Amino acid sequence: MRHQLTFDARKEAQLCLVQAGGWIAFHHQKPMFVFPTAEEKQTYLTLLNANVDAVKKEESGRRETMEAHHDFLEMLAQSE
């Protein structure tokens, strides 16, 4: 039995696929992520979730930096 998930075009998802031991196959002319065992499928999901969390954390840090920069520019403008 093969363990499949729908295709995810994001580069991060495809890197996690390779790390988990999966591959891309076609089912009814649609790309699918395929894993030989349920364990490797679960490994993929774990890797992908960790990757998504890291991206969210990075985006949150960027947003905070941009907000702090904006506040700093407002203070400068008011002091002039």
C-alpha cells in the first residue's frame, strides 16, 4: 500500500519530501507526494510543520523590526 498526499508546489514542501524518503508520482494525471510507509509520511508531515513554524517565526521577527523602524522614523519626523 502506498501512502499519498496531494502535491504541494512550495519548494520547502518538496525538500521535506526528499528528506522524508518520498517521491512525486502521478495519479489520474495529477502529481502526488508518495511515501513507501506511513512512518515516512508522518516524518514528512513533522518536517513540514517544523518548517512552517520556522517561517512564521521569521516573518514575525521581520514584521516587528519593520514596525520598530517605522516608529523610529515617526519619532525623527516629529522632532524636526
